[in-house]
Amino acid sequence: MKKGIAASKGYAIGHVFIKENAEVVITDKKIEDIKAEKEKLHKAITESRLQISKIKEKAIAEIGEEKAAVFDSHIMLLDDPEFTGAMEMEIENNSINVEKAVETIAHNFLAIFESMEDEYMRERAADIKDVSNRIILNLTGKMKGLDITDNDTIVVAHDLTPSDTAQLDKDKVIAFLTNIGGRTSHSAIMARTLEIPAVVGLNDITDCVKNGDLAIVDGVEGVVIIDPDQATLDEYRKRKENYEKEMKELKTLISVKAHTKSGKRVEVAGNIGKAQDVHKVIENGADAIGLFRTEFLYMDRDNMPSEEEQFESYKYVLENMEGKPVVIRTLDIGGDKKLSYLPMPEEMNPFLGYRAIRLCLDRKDIFKIQLRALLRASIHGNLKVMFPMISSLDEFIQAKAVVDECKEELRNEGIEYSENIEFGIMVEIPAAAVCAEELAKHVDFFSIGTNDLIQYTLAADRMSEKVSYLYNPMHPAVLRLIKMTIEGAHKAGKWCGMCGEMAGDENAIPTLVEYGLDEFSMSASSILRAKQIIINQD
């Protein structure tokens, strides 16, 4: 038995298929014909672009446009002068062979992205790795796909890239196992999308199995059992049957509104990063969008999104939610989320520095474009606007003043907007939680951002392996701040939600219900299970 990280729930019993990594030896060999080396790079990039386009077509057919959109990012990387252009410069400046140039630039980019805290940005590291590996394999002639022919196949790999997973036959593959990765790694995200179990972070699983081995994958406990005996097989077949029955029962909750046994109504909402994500939230029966992370509209591009572009995205989500609440967070950039076209100061502690509302109040030109787009979109649905990183009442008042400026501009231009928009704050700084009772008199709602609140309260970076053991959502200090925030809101007759990871934590939900949390917002895949837990609370 091997223990890893449970990345996607479920049980699978099948036979192992080991994905072999092509052996590529890259040297520091200097070259003389720089032009020829650059031509090799151009040819490999062209081949890579054609391959990715084909993979994208297959992905659209099998997993839908939303998840296939990752390959648009891959193509953008191939066309990005800061990425592939830097490879050319590496060849030219150092007279280095093309394979080494690709490896060097990819390594530089990976070091930056993998160190970032934001989940989305870390996923971009997987894209960089995938694209650069593809270029190298095309340069060396070692590019090959995954050829799986047997049903009930468990794919075992050191890691799985977006391209790997998109090429898998989902009718034959029933589980993933990888040496590396965590719950936010691409293979884990894709396994949850395909609704198949996955265990990652197994360290050496590729050395512990051979092709054809019978294996049990327990995606609930994060366990893998190789060559199980008959009693173990029987036990897991029963577990698998019970789990599938439970999943079927969860589907019946799609149209159910969550009430506790005592009759308290609790909203279960979804978090989204892109406008198209709204469909997955709707499919899982969400009551609302509790967090639309608008910063993703600003990423993966080389210029600021226009007012019109933003308006169309906000309108799309509001219209699709058909009158259900949509909480849209204003631009939360800075810290680990930087834009290539927006110079930011170098800071010793960027997470405590120039970011989110602090940046927006300083750069009103950027802030007003977003606020105008939000105000214009408000007539298409039930919009609630949330300001991030608020630490004082003064910041909220300043943000509302900019909103009023935008309203006056739109009135003068004869452009409609709704007068019924709620304006709230994300409580993610301990100071805001401590002052919740006072802040609640001025805001329309709170949404607790536990990811940062926990870090700031415990002084523990959740991405640091050395101190991750300190990152505890159920720490008494964290719970006290959460309770204080909810009580502060209720005393002023305002509602309080939560949009951090803790909202979807099965162990935390009962305590949060007990505290009186009004709205839980989480990833779409967690919605039905959260509803079930809430319904069973007193």
C-alpha cells in the first residue's frame, strides 16, 4: 500500500499503464551557425502549434470548450515574444544549441511561476512546462502520444501535462497516479473534471509498479494498493458501489435549496475565474456566484482589457445566472499576480504591499474602467460588487467615492445602470475582522476570504513546505475572527458569506453553519456535497 494526496475522489480497480518519459540529453554545446539553429526552433514551434491545435479539437469534443481553453494559452505561449523570442535571443547571445536555449528559458519562467501563491498562476507553470517539453521533443524527434487500448486502465506517470490528459481516451482511463503534484496540479484538476479518482504526490509510484499490474486506487483516502488479495478486492468493490450510489444521490440535490434541520436557509454558491465557468456552477445547482475573480480577465494578454470587453464578460455571467446573485470582486492584482504590461514596484513583502484595492485607489484610471463596465452590466442581473484587501473604513469610503464618480459620468452620457447594487468587502485582513461590527454599519455585505485571512492571522505562508503545518483553518484564532465577522454583520442586519477554500471544507462546514454563516461559496465540484452536509445540520 502507498499513501499519497487524494486529488480526486472515487474508487477504481484496474490495470496499470506506465507513461514513459522520453529520454532527452541536453548539453551545453556551442554552435557556429546561429541562423540554422534559429530555423530549427521556428520549425519545432510550427510543429508544436499544429499538434496543439489538433489536441484542442479533440479536447473540445471530449471535455468541452471550457476545459479545452487551456490550449489557447499554449498557442499564445508559442506566439509570445517574451517566451519563444527569449529562446531566439538565448541562441543569438550565447551561441548555444537550440535545445539548451529552450531548456534555459523554460527553467527561468518556471522558477517564477512555480513560486507564486495563486493557484491559477501555478497552473500556468504546468502550461510552460508542457509547451517547452513539446518544443524539445519535436527538436529531438522524440514526440509521441499515449496509445492506450485496454479498458479499465490506470495511468501511472511522473506527472501528466495538459496535453497528456487531453489525449487520453476517457472511455478507457479510469484513474491517474503521479509521483509529483498536489490538489491544484493539472492532473488533479483534470481528474476532477473527468470525475475519475486520482492520487498524486506518490513520490516513486512509477518505480513501484509495472505495466499490467492490478491496482486499487482510493481517491478518498489517497491510497494505492498494488496486487490486492481477494478480500481487499471484495472490500473495495463494495466501497466503489456505495460511492457511486452516493454520487447518484447527490445529483438529486441539484435543484434543492439548502435548509438546516432547524429551517435556516443557507445559500450555496460557486466561485469562478472566467465568464464561461458560470455553466459548471449552474450545472451543480448553485444559488449564486459568490466570487467572480476578475483579475483573470487581465491575465494571459499584453494589454489592459477595455471597458467594452469587461462589460461583455460581466453581462454574460449576470444573464446566465438569470437573476440569481452574482458577487464580482474588483481587480485583485499584485502580490504573486503581476501583469506584463503593468509595471509594479519591487517589494520585500509584496503580499503586504501595493496590491488589490490599494493599487486600484492609486490607479483610478484602471479602476474606473472596471467600475464603469460593472455599472453598465448591472442592468442585466443581480450584481453585487466586492472590494478586496480592505483594512479600514476609509478605504471602503474612497472606493465608493470612485463608484459615485463613475455613476455621474454614466448619467451625463445617458447610459443606464442599476440603483440596486450591493457593495461589500472581502474580509481577509485580520484588522477588518476585528473591526467587523463598525464596518458592517457602512457596507452591504461581507465575504470572508479565508485563504489570506488564515495566512495573515497565523503568519504562515500556505505555499511554504517548511511552515505549511501551521496553516490550520480550524485554529482557535482563525475561528474567533470568523465568528466575530459573522456576528458583526448580523448585528447590523447585513449578510455574511465566505469565498475561501474553507467554505468547501467538509470538516469546517458544520462549525460555519453553527456560527450562522449565510452563504458558502466554493468550486463547482464541491457544491452538492456542501448542500448535503448543510441539510443534515441541526
